[in-house]
Amino acid sequence: MYLNIGGEYQIPVRTIIGLFDFDKITEGSGDYNLELLSQKEEDLMLETVSEDLPRSLIITETKYYLSPINVSTLVERIGEPWNQV
């Protein structure tokens, strides 16, 4: 099963390690998290899905994605198996 994370990006659900609210990961200890994302971008491991404001960070086995779709919508798209994990 594939998950549309915005634009023309679709990723295999089985490769997803985590879904994170972008606002929450950038507040508080946000400096560390932003530094990590900056490093991933330099390593060409960070993809920005859209020019819209990022609402979620999706971490897969091979890449990090910034998506304009919020986490709750992504979880709904995945469906029941993800909710039980």
C-alpha cells in the first residue's frame, strides 16, 4: 500500500518509521531538530513535497519528507492497521 503525502509523492507505507507534527518538533528543543533537518538536507536525504508550509515530517527507511498534510490526515489515509501500532 502506498501513501500520498502531497503533490505527486507516494511512498510505501511499510517503509514509514514515523510521522511527526512539524510544529511540535520545531518548538522547545527546535534548534536541535532544525539542525538535524538541515544536516539531512545537506546529505540529500530531505525532500520538501510542496512549497506550502510543512505540517508534518515523515521519516522512512531512506528519506525524510516535509509534507503540507497534517499527521492526522496521513494516519486516516493509512487506515486501521497504522492506528493499532
